[in-house]
Amino acid sequence: MAIFGNEHRLVIVGAGFCGATIAYKVASELDLPVLVLDRRGHVGGNSYSKFDDETGIEYHQYGSHLFHTSNEAVWKFITQFSPFNNYRHRVFSRHRGKTYTIPINLMTINQFFGTDFDPAGARAFIAQQAAAENIEAPRNFEEKAVSQIGRPLYEAFIKGYTAKQWATDPAALPAEIISRLPVRFGFNDFYFGDLYEGLPTAGYSAIFDKMLGHPKIKVVTGCDYFDVRGTIDPQVLSVYTGPLDRYFDYKFGELGWRTLDFEIERLDVEDFQGAAVVNYADIDVPFTRIHEFKHLHPERRHGNKTLIMREYSRFARRADEPYYPIGRQDDKRRYSQYKKLAEAETNVIFAGRLGTYRYLDMHQAIGAALNLYEKKVAPLLTGRGIRSDEPESDDLQRQSSPSLVPAKNAGVDEVTELRPRARSDR
Ligand code: FAD
Ligand code: UDP
């Protein structure tokens, strides 16, 4: 029984940035009807935001989502749906009753060690600390971090935070995760180093309403794909952006995911913490960070109240929302088993953060979706087929290594590499 009708030429599971980008491209460029399903009661995936009735503040239901990219095509694509403000993200870290700037920079180093180094002095000092443990070929997150910043800074700002955030001993985590976070020997304390950065002035949901509001797109929320799968014509092409292990009914066991719990509080103070995000580095504080969303939109007039959100992290069980792929050794082994099945599946393309078990930022999810549209979805839908001389290395199914964690300011191309790019500011 075709409960959604037979007219659609593409079914997309998941209305996050990956699914919405592909849906919009197919509808607007190929003029073909698309069906988008999402099991949540809203579109937008993890990038969903809404305006709070009581305070009027827009908050991101799944944690602060900062948009940043150096990819012209992605920036051009996203800004057609909304203007962006000029917010640039700064993060602070609380450690033993004091507040420091993060990523670690010259100010953090001098404040923490009580020194007054210039950039060259700080670099030499940290190099000395890093060399103290003689780690030549770091094998995991902890070794990599210590070999870059030395043990004292690692123990203060990284160890406890990471253990809380990943619910995993840092020595069992892939080294690549720390590559997301730069270390700087100047006073630059911006969190990202991309060419473009900002927040959509009308909110993320306005972007999704525009992308998915195209007349050729039909969206059904509150609908789990696995409840309706049997009613969908298997001849119709699907793009699946849900969890890879769930698709195959956990045949090889569960991939390791980290889930989050969010606790919202409305306060009768104008400014709770003076910044959008403050991290809590110490292991004895149960939450990892506090978001205060009004700071993301300096262009808006906000009242005397504020809304904050504490973020707690834990290992995901099956019933939990999977947010972050952990990527330990056994996850990598399982992932390659699932990947083989995914490649053998006909008429289904696996995509997005969950479908490819990859730590993708929004710009990377959009960039990869644009690539996938060009290289695979459009050729298949228009009967052109995928030309054998066309490189497939940019599509999401080929992004095989779950250990790949793109650097914070990596562009789309970096996502397709099998190892992270060395950062210029390291
Ligand atoms: P998602 O947004 O996760 O969308 C997948 C969708 O699939 C979901 O809506 C889900 O409900 C749906 N789905 C799953 N299974 C089914 C099913 N069986 N049936 C129907 N629907 C299904 N990126 C940044 O660039 N900057 C940030 O600051 C940033 N911060 C983040 C903070 C947190 C806490 C998290 C978790 C992520 C953050 N990200 C950030 C990453 C960003 O959320 C992702 O890049 C983006 O969501 C990826 O889009 P996606 O479409 O691949 O996946
Ligand atoms: N990290 C840390 N301390 C911090 C911020 C980050 O130890 O104050 C580590 C942590 O392991 C985290 C990684 O650096 O997972 C990448 O940080 P990022 O802010 O990119 O994490 P995300 O925004 O994806 O949650």
C-alpha cells in the first residue's frame, strides 16, 4: 500500500541539512517530486531551533549550532535562504574556579602558568612540555594531545572535558578528535578560522522552512521510516540519513554513539555568563558546557531575562538519540562490515552524519550533500547513470573511515580525505 502516493521520484529519510539540501536540489533543479520523512516532530535535524514563548529567545534544541565555512559553494548555497549576522564564536573554559579562553592560545598559556610569554617564548615553552613524555607516534587522543600541548594543559582543559563529553577514557579515543581544536601562540581566541561565519538572522528553522517549502517537496514529520518502509516502492531511489547500524537492524552489533541530555533554565537575569558557550573542564562538574543563546544574536533586542541550557553527555543506548560517532577500534571494525552491506544495497544511498558514521559539521554535511547530488543522485534520477570515469571519492558512501574527524575549519574537500589536514595554526 503506497500511503504517501506514488508520484515521488526520491524518498529522503531525515530532514536535517543533508536530507534538506538534496531534497531542495532535486526539486528546484530537476523539478522532480521528493518525499522527505523524519521521525521527529519537526524538520531541521540537530540544527533545529525555536523561539522560546517566555523569553522570546531563539534556542537551539540540540546545543549551539555555529555556522562557519571556507567553502564558497556552501556559503552561497546557505545564504540564499537567509541573511547571516556577523557573530564570531568565542568559547571560555572554567577550570578550578577560574575562566580561561579556549582554544588554548597565548592568553590561556600565560594565565594558566602565570607567565608573560611572547608567541615565540610560549611556543618554545610548550614544545618543551610536550617533549617531556617522548611520544613520537601518538596512538590515541591522549597521546596526541599530550604530545602537542604537554601534560599540565592537557590535564586542566582537555582530559576531564573529553572524558565527560565522550563518556570514554581519552586513551581509547581516536587521535583525530583533538585535531578539531587548534592550539595558538598568539592572542587570537576565535573558535573557528573560517572565511565565513555567522548565525541566520531569521533562525535555522526559517532556513529549513524555505528549503523544504518547495512545492515539489512533501514532508512528513513524526514518521519513522522503519514503520512505513514496507509501503515504499523499492524501485524508487532513497537517501537514508538515519543511523547506519539501525538500518541493518544492528546485525553486527551497535556502533558506538554518544548521546546528550539538555536541561533548560529561564532566569530573571539579563546576562548569566557573558558568552554563548562556557565549557566546564573539571570532571567533578557533571555537565560539559552551558549555552546562553541570546549572545548568538547581538543584532536582536532581548529583554531582561535569559535562557540557558546545560549539556550533559553519556554513552547512547538503543533508545537514545545518537549524536556523536565515537569511533573506537571495535566501532571501526563494525563500521566496515556495515559499509559493505550499504554498498550492496540497491536504490539506497547512505548519507549524512548518522548514515555514514562521521563527525560532520553543518557546512560539511551540506557540502557533502551537494557533491552527492551532483555525482550520484542527479545522474541516477535523470537516467544518466554514474559515469565510470567520474571520480566517486567525494560521495558519502566512499567516506569510509569513522576515525576521520574533520578539523574545525576544514572545508568540504577535507571531509573526503581519509586523514585530517594538518592545521595551519598548530
Ligand atoms: P541530522 O541533523 O542528525 O538529521 C538526521 C535526521 O534523520 C534527524 O532529524 C532524525 O530524526 C532523522 N532520522 C533518523 N532516523 C530516522 C528514521 N528511522 N526515520 C525517519 N527519520 C529519521 N555543526 C556545526 O557546523 N556547528 C556547530 O556548532 C555544531 N554543533 C553541534 C552540536 C551538537 C550537540 C551536535 C549533536 C551537532 C552539532 N553540529 C554542529 C553538527 C550538526 O548537527 C550536523 O552537521 C548536522 O546536523 C548534520 O546533518 P544531517 O542531516 O547529516 O543529520
Ligand atoms: N575539547 C576539550 N576541551 C574543550 C573543548 C574541546 O577537551 O574545552 C576536546 C573534546 O575532546 C572535544 C574536541 O576537543 O570533543 C573537539 O571539540 P569541539 O568543540 O569541536 O566539539 P563539538 O563542538 O563537536 O562538541
